[in-house]
Amino acid sequence: MTWSAQDVCWMTRALELALRGRFTTWPNPMVGCVVAQGDSLLAEGWHRQHGEGHAEVNALAQLDPDLDLSQATAYVTLEPCSHTGKTPPCADLLVSRGLGHVVVAMMDPNPLVAGQGLERLQHAGATCEVGCLEQEALKLNAPFVHCMTSRTPWVTLKWAQSPDGFMDGRTSPAVSAGGWAITGAASRRWTHTLRARHDALLVGMRTWLVDNPSLTTRDAPGPSPRPLILTHGQTTRPANAKAASDWADVPVLVHPASSASQQALDTWRRAGYDTLAMNQSPMTPAWWADLRKGLGCGAVLVEGGAQIAQIALSTSSWNELHVLQSLKPLGKGLAAPSLPAEPHARRKQCGQDDLRIWEQTVR
């Protein structure tokens, strides 16, 4: 279908609005809505916060309830919902306000919607068109689409390294030694915004004990992800390790079901930690599917350490890889994982640091 310049203009604006919710809407999708009549903007809105009003609600709330919208068009980046969740169906709202025309960028992959929103609008007499800037909308909500069409969570790998390929200037840092900062403040903010777009964050037991990380979004809006610690299940909790109460969400030790020591795990449980036994080989698609089923996490950020990242890379069970690279070589230390052979998809500067992002499709 050929879209008019006016359609493209208004949908572009709706996508810009949707992006404003990138740190605060997950696990909901980012959605923007523009209500226009010809070349006149009547109202606009976006989904601001998970559990709060959707984009259509926020846009239509700006208009007089008695305003005739039969000649107006609602441009929405995602098919209006047709089910009652934390908020009422947006399709019903558009019907009740008498919208005569609705243009949608992409269908909702959520099985609870999946075309039913448009059916409801068409049944009420509205003209509906789908596909305006569809690829842009799909890319915007790639993690949401993945979660609706796959058993595995959306997986992002992230690490920082020096230009000569080291993650840490120390080869074998001691327990509670603390983290080794390679990159600067802008990279830290990027990392925290990345965390806000995931509902769980996975590190290895050595990273947990050596770095004593906070794993929060303190430099960005949005909630902090739930900490997950990948372990063989043989490590007894040191006396100086943080208690589970130091995190907003209880940390979870993810361990093999067959070889873990219940005695060692009990030392963590007594400090308030949860545990999750896994039967599959770590980082395989089956393992990720079981992790999602067991914890309900739709998007997981893997931040460390090098061994875990390398395993994830070798199983090809990741969706995005973010590598932050500093300017200063370290000369020696803990080697970073091998980078993918294919070229990165995106690149940007984070202060003095260089960010490269790789993408791949995983089912």
C-alpha cells in the first residue's frame, strides 16, 4: 500500500512519542498515538508507565468528550488493545469517541489482541488501515514482539573493555575487591538505561562476590531489574556478602538441579536469597525458556563476567550485544570475550567511549 505524506508525517510523530516511554513501560510495549484531522493536530499521547493509561487514553483525554471525531484519524503505532488488563480496552475507547478512521503501524503480536482490536473498530464502522511505517514500529518494540512470539526471553549481552581487549586490569581479583571501572560516566548512564529496559539482570557468582555490584538504575529513570546469579551451586555465602534485603527484588541463585550442594545453597537462602534449579545446559535456548517459565522474566540483561558472556555468544542465544570500549589500553588483565565476526549494526559515542551494538534474530 502507498501511504500519503500526511500519513507518514503523523505516524512518524506517533513513533517519536512512543520512544519517550522506553525506560518506563516494560514489559508493556512502547506506543504513541496522534489524533489529527487533515493536516491539523488535535491531540497526541504516549504510554508513559507500565500499568497506567495507554497512548490512546492519554491522547483522547486532551479532547472535549463532545467533540465530533468522525472525520478525524487516530494514528497508533500498535494495534489498539481489545482486552481488559490493568486498563480497559483502547479499541472500545476509540469506538466510544467515534473515531472515523484509524491507521495502525503494526498488528499486536499478543495473542490476547492479534487482530481483535481492529475487528472491534471495523465492526463499529471505523475505517482501519495497517502497515504505515510497520518496519520502524517492529524495530521499536523488537523485545516485545520477541516475547510474544518466542518461548525464550529477549537476551542482551553487555560488557565494557579496553581497546586492547581486557575487561579488568586484574587477572584474579580477590573477593569483595570491588569493580574495575574502564569506561566513563556517559557509559554508566547508558548501562543504567539499558537495565531499565529489562526485568532481570544476570551475572556470574564470581562477579557477584568480587564486584559486589548494586545493579540498579540509579542514573536513569525506570525500575531496577531483578538480580540473577548464575552459579554451579557449590559456593557457600561469605559472611561479608550482602543480604537479599539490600535489593528491591530478591536476588535469585540460578543453579544446576543435579550437582548443586543444598548445604551451600542454604547459606544463601538463610540470607533471603531465592534459588532456581535448572536441568538444561546454561545459555541454550531450552535453558532460557525454562528460566523465563520459572521466573516470568521477558527480557534479561547479561552483564558479567567474561566466561558467562562467552558461553552466551557460543550458543547464539542472544538478541543484542552492547560493547563499550574505552580509549586507554590496559596492557594486561582479564581478557574480554571474542567479538562476533560479523560487523556491528549500530555505533555511537558515549562520552569518550565507543559503543558498538550487534543484533541477531533468535527464536
